[in-house]
Amino acid sequence: MERQQILATMGELKLFGMKAAYDEIIKVALKRSHEPQQIVGDQLYRRA
């Protein structure tokens, strides 16, 4: 799924906090070679 699709879906689901943090979390995840589960976990943690 492309970035724009992910952001659009987050908007539709009213996940505005996750949408706002998405680019920062992805940037850190790529730098640290995080697994997909860690990336999702980071987004959920920031949302809470």
C-alpha cells in the first residue's frame, strides 16, 4: 500500500494522531531497521 493510500485510510478511520505521526515513525523505523510489527506498535503507542 502506498503512503498516500495509508494516510487516506487513516483519515477515513479518524486515526488523526497516527496520521500525524506516520512520517516520523516510518523515518525512525527505517533508520533502525524495525520490523513491521514494531512500526505498528510504535504508532499505536503514540496514539494512546
